[in-house]
Amino acid sequence: MSELLPNEGKKEIIEVDGRKYGRYPIKTHVITDADHIPDVAERYAAEYLQEGDVLIISEKAVACSQKRAVPLKDIKPSRLARLLSRFVYRSPYGIGLSMPETMEMALRECGVLRILFAAFISAIGKIFGKRGWFYRVAGYKAESIDGPTPYTLPPYNECVVLGPQNPDKVAEETAKRIGVDVLIVDINDLAGRILGASDPSIDRDHYASILKDNPLGQSGQQTPMGIIREM
């Protein structure tokens, strides 16, 4: 697929379980709440699709189209949010809940009691040198919250972005529009997860492995969707 090239530093072809797959990122405009994901997929991806392809769409693009990007100026962190954010490990791959505004949104999304319990369990984990217990308890709603980073594209460099709503439904609606299977994916440089699939029988773990090196890009690359094609 000569028109679509892999992002810098990413391989076009990957082998998983003895089978080879091409991964082709697709550049779009900056997706906002004025967009409808099936329309975006049809506009940018339809011309490249072949039978058997799978279209992948970043969950952040879906969330932004659902008005799930909240401007920082509209978030007033509570004292609790300010306190808890001080104890959150700041990953080199993102802010997570280490800023008061993202922690405040976690409290709203997940509930105060759940976040407090997660913080308690996390403190116990740290005693034993274990990380990640906070998000295991707090759940995906907390884990999916992203704050702005130096490479975040405007206008999201001044927003907290929450996880998408009804990703399976979005995937199904998009698949009906473009005629191939669709996955809503949460992939970063640490791990990957398939949040939504147009077909319930799709092996989500298998496709997470195909995307494990994060071939999409939403900073300067501006490629929040792409095509997986078995070779």
C-alpha cells in the first residue's frame, strides 16, 4: 500500500503467531466534537480498504468526538484531588492522574470511595515494591484519563481527555458504514487494549499483540486511525 507509510520508527509489517500483518496509519484532520467517527472513517479510510481489512481507531479520537475532552479552565480541583495527585507516579509516557485536574476528573468519573480505596491499595503495593495496583482497583475509567503533554496537539494541549463511551457501538456503526471490521483501540508505548469491536467474535488479545508497538500516532503524526491487513 504505497500511499500509506508507517510512522517514523515503526515497522510496516509485524509477525504474530506465525502470521504477518501490515499496519498502515491514516492521517486525518484534528478530530473534535464537531465530527462523527463513521464520517471520518469514510472520508479518510474508505478508499484504501480491501476485503478482510480491519480498521483501527484510537479511543482518544472517539472520546474527543463525544465531547469527552474537558478544558482545564473548566476543572476546579478539590483539595482531595490536589492531595492525591501528589502521590501518583508520573510515567514518562503520559501524565495520568499526577496532576490535580486529571485526578479531579477521576474522582468524578469513578467516585470518591473507589479512588480512595484504590489509593489505599496502591500504598500497600508500594510497600512491597509493586506498581499498578491503583489502576487495577480504580478501573479503566481512571486509567483512560489523559492530561496534556508537550506533544499534545491543540486544542487538546489545554484539555483533560476521558475514555470513550460505548466503544463497541461506535465500532459497529463505523463498520456498517465502511464494510470492514472496526476496532477502537487504546495503545501506548507501555501496553495495549482493544476497547471496542464491531464483531464480538474478534480475538481482542490477538489484535492487541499486532499493535503492541503502537503504530498509530496522534501528536505530530496526526494518524488516529489505520488499517491492519493480513499479508
